[in-house]
Amino acid sequence: MSSGSSDDAPRLVLVVARSGGFAGLTRRWRVEVRDEADAARWRPLVDACPWEASAPSAVPDSSGPASPGPGASAPGASAPGTSARDGFVYRISLADTTAPGARPGAPQERTATVPESSLDGPWRALVERVQDEGQAVPAGRRGSAVER
Amino acid sequence: MARPSVGYMRRGIVPPYLLSRIAEQAPPTFSVAAEAARRALTLDAPLRTRARLSLSVDETDGLVAEMLDAPDRRIHDAQNREELPGVIVRREGEEPTGDVAADEAYDGLGSTFALFSEVYGRNSIDDAGLRLDGTVHYGRNYDNAFWDGGRMVFGDGDGEIFARFTGSVSVIGHELAHGVTQYTANLVYQGQPGALNESVSDVFGALVEQYLFSQDVEQATWLIGEGLFTPQVEGRALRSMSAPGTAYDDDVLGRDPQPGHMRDYIDTVDDNGGVHLNSGIPNRAFYLTAVALGGFAWERAGQIWYDTITAELSPTADFAAFAAATLDAAAQRYGEDSEEVAAVRGGWNGVGIDVERQQ
């Protein structure tokens, strides 16, 4: 069923872009999965992540209600994530040519935005695996440290 | 300006009976001390605030006793795990630990407390003596420092690009200022209000350093995070307030992307809408204002910015609204036709923002 040319194309491409932080530097890591056995190893982790709930439009305004005026109790009473400042922000992008309805050259694309304070469970496992097994994408002198 | 030189002391060192005597029997010439003593006695239990006693002699050889606000610091060590708060390593008044990061955090929090208390009369983050909590050695090779809503957290850096994040007092001041903003203007951490939130932290982070080293506007570096990069990186600091976009230019990191003018404003989805990037614009507006006024930046420019975040300011203020609020603050404190108002207007004009008073 697969032609020679489509075997060359990656089945899954995962990109993690970590922006924010005190320094405001964006770093990227990228994984291309070509082999079906490899894809089968990644897929359960990819599917375990709550992509819909973390779609960029679904991420609540990170300002939150943190307005501890007079009488506010202990520090940290504000919910974590709502008042964190200088935390990293992770943008995770997936291009999947093997998803239903997708084909080589027209992958299913998914994107999620996850603040560091919410990076746990499958998101944390996925991000760490991309960082460990992927290639760091250098910002380099030619490009600026941010996409305009 | 003479600075109080007494060391920090535990509250309990001034016994309540002595406070009572000062409060009740002090002669009129000791009115400041009497008021301070009354205040110290009427604090709600459990006592959250500390105070220090300053003794001096005035021009008529009278003894002046003053109760001054004092910080209550607590430094934890995360022992290279990403778990907070970690184990406590230094409480207020305790001797240095010998651990460089822990002691830098302790001292930097003290310097930040000093600026807000001695210059702006603010008693800690919440103006009610809130304890200052910091955690060092967070994570492994962790390239960041952040404010989590209740404490300041510092990584050690990876050793290749970043050294430890406690190495610059401007970073410690920046993180504590996030707490001050949280308790005051509470600017939304997204887009323009988010960039203002970042800029306010850079402004007061820089002022902490300038106040600590008694630097005027000409002597100040106007750099944020000087010394955070390892020697392998071609860069002086993470940000420059005087010349945004020039702090580093490195083979691996690329070039400092900060704009310093509205014509270069960056639209991006990353970094909460570029809060650490577009902050260069209001940063430079503050720098231009401070340089126009000369002298020590914390005295007038800093006062105007402090008045702005502690006045009625919308949490969703954009650059134009914030600029107008600084103009209002300058006019209220120094008068409509003051040089301060002119300096503030010139500062914003210099970054491409026309500003008129709203009130």
C-alpha cells in the first residue's frame, strides 16, 4: 500500500517550541518518525495527551483572577498557573500522515500550548521524549530568536 | 541621603514593655518613635511583620528611635529537584550558609526589600510585611528563574549558556517585583499588559541594582541579568533597557530580539504574546524618562512608575493607557507644568507613543 516515495516521508513530525522564561529565548526540538515500528511506539503517548483541551484557543488567559488584595491569605493562595510569571510556555505541534483522512503530503496537524506549570502527565512525558530523542533546532545568528 | 545602617533584627529583641514606654511616655520630640512603637504593639497576631530599631542623634542632640520595616526572608534549597519549596536553609537573621546561590538570594531579597521600603515606603510585596520566600537549586541545569505566585524560584543554569540565576541582583529584583505587581496593578500576563508586567519588573529590577550600588543614570548599566551568560556566550546580559535588541548577538543564541520602538512591535503567539520581547518598548520609555531627569533614577522616574502601578490602573492596560497613567502620576505628584511631566511625555514619544493626560 505504501509507495517508495511515501516511505521516505516521515509518518509523524513532532516539534516542541519552548518560549518565555526570564530570558525570553525560544528553543526548539524536532523529531521525525519514519519507521512504522517507531511510530507505534510514539502513538500511545501522543494519543494520551489532551490536545483538544490544550488547543491554543482553549488555553485560558493566564492572568487569572489573581488579585490578592488586602486580606489575601498566604502566599501561593492563588492557583498555580494563574499567577506564575517568567515560566516557560511549551507549544507542541504534531503532523501525522497516518491519521484517518490524512495522507503523505497532507498530514493531520495538531497544536497545543501548555504552560510549564501545567506540564505534567503525558504532556511532560511527550515533551521530555522529544527533547531527549529529537534534534535541537538552533536559533543561529542568521535567524532571530523568535518567529516574527 | 543617609541610609539606616542598623542590621536587621528579630522583632522580639525590642521587648513589649519598652515599646509600651516609648508609645506612652515619649516626649513630643520623639513622636515618630512613639507612633512606630504604637504601630508595632497593635499588629494583629500572629505577627507577620518584622521591624528594626534605628537609633540616631538629631541636630539638637536628641535621641531619635525609629521602628523601621524589616524583611522576613526564608530561603529553601530544591536540591536539584523540580519540587517546591525544598528544604529550608536560611531564615531571617541567620548566618550565611556558605552556599553561594542561597546567600545571593538572601542578600538580593534584602536589597529589593530595601528599595521598596526605604524609597517608596512599601513594606514588602503586599505592603503588609509579607514573608519573602525564595528557592534555589531548582531542577537540574535549569535555565530559568520565575515567580510562581508566592515565591521566587532560581535555577542553577546549564553551565554552558547560562550560569546561576541568582548571580544578578536585577533578576532577583525582577522576580520580587512580579509579586508587587500581582498585589497592585495585577497586569494581565498576555500581549501588551503582559509586556508592561514584564517591563515593570525590569524597571524595579534595574532600580534595585542602581540603589544598591548608588549609581546615577549615567553610571547605571541599564542591563537586566548582567553576568547570567557564561563567558562562552557573546553577550553582556539578557536585556538592555537603554538599547533594546543589543544585549547579545551569539552564534548559538542568535541576536537579542527586543524592539525599542513601536514600529518594531512583534506579533507572536509564543511567550504569552511576546511579553519578554515587546517589554523593550516601555523599558526604553522608562530609560529615556530617567535620563531626561538625571540623577538617581529611583527618585523621580521610579517614583512616577511606582505611583502608576499603585494607582487605579486597569489590569488590561495597553501601552497607551499605561503611558497616560504615568503622565497622570507625574502631574499629580509634581504638577502639570513640571519637568517631570515633560520628561515622561518625551520618554513615550521616544518609543513612538503619543501620550496625553486622561484626567
